[in-house]
Amino acid sequence: VTMRQHKSRLSRSKLRALSRQANVGASSSSSSSSPSSIESMSAKDIPAALDEAEQALAEFELERAARLCQAAVQVDRQCCEAMDLLGQVLVEMGEREKAKQVFVHSAKLKPDSSHAKWMYIGQLSEGQEAIQCFQKGIELLSKQLATLRAFHSQIDAERQKNQQEIEQIGRQISSAYCSMAEVYQVDIKNAENAAQVDQACDKLLQSAVGACAKNPEAFASLAGLRLSHGMADDALRYLTRALQLMHVRVGANNNNGKNGQNNTNGKNSQNNNNTSSLSNGNGNDNEAKSMDDGDDDDEEELMLRQHEAMADLSYEFKTNVGKMCIDLNLYDAGAQMFEACLADDDHFVATWYWAGVCHMNNNDPMTAEEYFQRAQQMLQQCPLESLNNAIIQRLQEVKQAAAAQRASIPDDDDDDDDDDDGNDGDGGDEA
């Protein structure tokens, strides 16, 4: 499953979180302001209908959202706003082909009305078709960005608001470049054109960093590209920056000699010019340093900052970053990435397994054993022989260390005997 195919899963989990945080009375208030009847909808009712459809989408009431959008399109066959919203709803419903047809029809009617439709078509397409759609989306975003910058330079009162919009558009352009690089890697690359495709991907990803130096997708994608070429030092620099942007604690490599990926055979020296963006990305060196110092943050506050930074990142992206952390022996950072995935959706066996691998290599055998056991229990319902064998092997490796760790924790009885103040020895449980 590619990152592009995983977008709908990302949105579903994100919308669930939004729905949980929504006001209980939101649905009742939206229904009171809705058009009187879908069947009797007129042109003047379309704006209210689309507002209600957006609310339904936010609450993950997809059938209602789809009906409202379809009714609006029936009333006005030229309403691209309704078509674009209907396309988003169909993506969430897993109707990818229908969604693409709707977006394509909207693009034919009004090709310059929105960059988003082109980004969606790109996500739903492959090969050169996807590349061309992303390029069109970037073109429209760049025009919007130029207009905002001109306005920004003229009116001081709107500077802060415009700056936020400028940064948001820059992030969208950056992500589009990342998606284009992924299309090259997934759909276009083969044995004959591998070198040329890698060069094109590197250029696209450098453009992604240039468009938004705060986009972790760009730096993580560069890290993956460098890692695929055995350039572990460069990969580590890029991955570290991506982790910092997600407020993930980054400590020293836990290099236990198992992976041996830090020996780059001198390959990195030719790429030092490409890593300069790590130190001059919008002058955020102090910000990066502060994000790297997780010990000064309250754990709960740190998790909140991580959640906010990762809110728009796909589940698979976070999983891939976690796996790169394992490849580069950053087991603490990898554990944080997989824990973020589990907080988002804990129904994937592999996520429990990889989180266990990180905890095992981060000297936490008890947690690792617990996670491997959870993965093994989940596999009983959906057997995967290769993964099951890997979990059994890991459990055997961690069992003795977990037992030793448990033995080092004082029992409640021992605490009662040794405690002169008569405390009940809860400290053992907390440990």
C-alpha cells in the first residue's frame, strides 16, 4: 500500500478524532439551519446544503454528506464546489474510481477554480498522469502564493494572517513535490532508468524543502532516498530534522552493532551541499535544538505537541519514519513514532510488532514482551505466518531480559517489611 493509497485511512482516523472533540450540540444546530428538504432543494439552498455537508463530513456521516452534495449537483450541474466536496466524501467512502470521475469532471468545467481537485486527481492516478496533475496543482498554488506575498508586502495590518496563509500554501506545495517524487519511485522507476529517476526525485525533494523548510515529509523522504543508496550519515541528518519538526525526542544512536548501517564508505562526502538546508531552513536552528531537548518538557505536553505536529501526516508515513529510525538505530525516536501510530489506530498487528522491536532495543524488555504478546494474540484472528514466526523469535529473545527486569522490581511485601513509615509499597507497581 503506497502513501497515496493510504490517504483515505489517514483522513478517517483524523476525522474520528475531530468527531470525538466536536460539540455534542453541533449536529442539532446544523440540522436546524439545513435546507428544508433535499428533494425540494433550490439554487438558493445550495450554500446551506454544502455547509451541512461539510459538517456531516467532519462528523464522519458520509452517507448524509454524499446525499447533500449529489442533490446540489442535481440542482446546478456547473457547481464545481459541490462536485469537489462530493469527491472528498467519495474518497472517504473508499469509492476511489467514482471520486476520480467527479474530480476530473469538475476540472474540465473549471480547471483553475481550485488546486485541491488536481491534488486529489494526482493522488488517485498513477505515472505521468499523476505527475501532470500535481504540476497543475503546484502551478495554481504558486499563483495564489504570489498574490498573497504581494498583498502581504503592502498592508502591514494583515501581515500575521497572510504569513500563516503563505506558510500553509508553502506546506501544500512542498507536500505536492513529495507526492510527485513518490510517483516516480512507485510507478515510473525501473532497472533501466533508476539513476535518472533518483536524480529527478532528489531535485523534487530539494524543491519540497525549499517550498517549506518546516515540512517533515520532505526531510523524511530525503532520508529514505539517501538510506536506499547506503548513505546513512546523510539519511540520519535528514531524518533527525524530520523528527525534530514532529517534536520527537532524538537521542544518540543506540548502535548495538546489529544493523551496521552507519558505515557509508565515504559516499556522504559528495552530498554535503545537499544537507545545508538542515542548518539554514528559515533560521530555525534554535527551534530545532529546543525540540531535541525533550527532557525539559513535561511528558504529557510533549505528546500533545507531537499529536499536533503529526495531525496531518498519514499513518503509513509515520510507520515508515519509525522503520527508518530502526534502520538508523534511533530506537527511542522509533518507539515514539509507533506509539503515535497506536494512539491513532491500534488495529494493525505490524505496528505493535515494530513498537516492540523499538522497546526491546531501547532496554525496555517488559514493554517489548507485552507488545509482542499483543501482536501474537491479534494474529490468532488473522494468521500471517511470516510475521507470527518473527514475533515468536522476538518473544524468545526478550523473555529472559523481561523476567530479569521484573525480578529487579521490589514486591509489595518486601516494601511493607522494609518500610519503617508503614507505607503500602505502591512504588513497586508504579515502576
